[in-house]
Amino acid sequence: MKKMFICKNCGKEFIKNVYNDKEPICCSKQCSNEYRKKQIKYAEFTCLQCGKTFTRTARQIKNAKHHNQEIKFCSKKCKSDYWGRNRVLVTCPVCGKQYLQQARLAKINLCCSKECSAKNPANRLLQGKEIKLVCEWCKKPFKKRLSYVRKQQKRGQPVRFCSKECFMKFKRKDIVKSRCDYCGEEISINKTRQQSGLHFCSLSCKKKYQDEHNRAKLICKFCNKEFVTTKYQAEHGRKFCSEACYKEYISQEKDTYARIQHYLRGTKQYTVWRNAVLKNDNYMCRKCGSKDNLNVHHCNIHLHEICQKYNFHIPTILQSIEFNDVSNGESLYLKCHIDEHPNNEKLRNIYGQFMPLQVKSCEKTCNDEDGIKRGNDI
């Protein structure tokens, strides 16, 4: 539905369609981008290096607080210059070279490179202690860092082997030779899998075995052709080779009314008719005026009578005047709809339409102004 609006950025009037009661703010993408930029909030800071004032958005401030960081510098250059100003000459304890280091780190015995830090005996305390373990496969002692062992224990993966070779040998000790259940070739499997049913050398053997043993042949109820399906589908009542045959069978042969009416209610013609009836009644119950749990009721000719008139032939039913007549329908609240059908217990059993619910009384819902909740139609 088209309406007139005023742009909040440029103040011009514009016409636009409205969906889901969401009113547009701006007349174009350019105006919307400009309007969003105006809504951004900024805060001012002073750089510690150059002394200039700079701004940051509320989102940038929130991210800095999340990472426990203070906003002190306007750029990366100012940051590097500031920390470079606080550097001090330090001598490496291993090779004796002099290098620049930050003043706050000068008290720690750090080295000039990774090679020197590996040779430095004082840094072993920082790297973590080593503990002795025994390999479960070769029974040889080996060393691992204590921090690594604790991390693996937290993960539920304790350190048991000294190398990958020992681990692979430990895995292969439980491997047993067996034969493929389809082609008979030798395969290697684990002992635990040996007792767990069938084993195959490849996926092709598995598919061929399933085609021979887990398949069943049936005859289509419509086209009388033979088709192959799984045993599960055959046991649970599959009768047609394809969905097209099933639809043709429903349209030409007399199937149960429950299936035909279920098919009719899913067609486009029925949804158009239903929406037209609701719109004609202003989305309100004709009896109590409720706007909640609305059903569409066939008032003059029932859907079952229309199906009987046209001998349950779906194409003729969909093109008939009675099926598409808006005057044949009325909007009713769920309770009012059930009152129109006195034999609703039979309807529950035949069509499965009305389930046993705790339905509200019409008097309570007459004053409700909620949205429409569609119910089942008869």
C-alpha cells in the first residue's frame, strides 16, 4: 500500500509502499547513509605524544574497554614514537651485545634474540619445568614440559607416548584381518569393529550389498509398472513409483475425501478464495466480532458436496463456480465454527480437523485487537 512520508535527512516528501507496518525513514540510500552518519556519537581524546585532540566512536570505545585497553594515541606512528622515547640500552646476559629495550622490561633478564634466550639458564624457569614420563609402547623414559602435560590433561588427552611412531604401533596392535562381506577380499579392521556386524572393502561393495539385500520390488497402483524401493518403505505402505503418479491417481481415481480435501486446501485457488473471504469480512468473526483464531466456513454449499457434485475430479472442482464463489464463505471464530457443526465429534474422527482444545469463550475475545491466527477451515 502506497503512502506519503517525509525524509528525516533532507525533509523532502516521497511516496513508498509499506510492508509489515514498517515506515521508511529516508527517501534514498544516499540520504539513509548520511542520516546514519549523523546519528553516530563521538568522544574526544588527547594524544600523549603530539598533544592533538582526536575523536573515537562509541563502538571503538566499547571494543577498547572489552580488551582492557586505554585510548592514548591518535595513530600508530605516535604510539611507536612514544614507546621509542622510553627505551633504554641493555646488555644481553649471554652474548654481551647492547640493544634497545623498553624501560619497564629492562629489569627482567631478557636476551637480544631467541637463540640467546634458549642458551640462558635463567629463562628456563619462565619456559616451565620438565618432567620425566615413561612411554606405554617402548617403555623408554622421555621428557616433556610440565605446562604441556597439564594442558593435555585438561583436554582429556594424557601424554602416553614418546613419539608418533610409538602411537601408530600402539594403534596397529588391535588390527585384525577379515574379509569383505560382499566380494570376499581381505581387509584389516580393529578388534572392536570385528563384532559389530558387516564389513566392506569399499563404498561400491556396500552399495551393491544394500541393493541386493535391502531392496524390495513393488508394482505402482496407477501405472502398473514395477519399481524398486527400500524394505522400510515397502513395509510402511508405499504404493506409487513417483509423486506424479500419486497426484494423477488422486485426480482421476476416487480416493478418500480426507486426502482430496487436504490437497485442495493447498492449492492457489483455495488460498485466493480464503483471503478474499477474510478481506470481505474485515478479518472479523461475523457472529462475535473476534479477530483471533479465525476460520473460513462454507455457508451455502459444503466442500464435501462440491466434491460429490463433480465426482471427486480435482481439475473440474478447481475450475467450478461453487469452489471459487466468495459469497459461499464466511469468517468465524473457532468456537463459533465448531457450533456450526453439531456433530463435531464425527468430524474429529473423519477429517482430523478439530483437535480437543481448551477454546476460549467468544465474550473474552470480542475486545481483543491481536493479529489473526489462522485455524482449520471446513
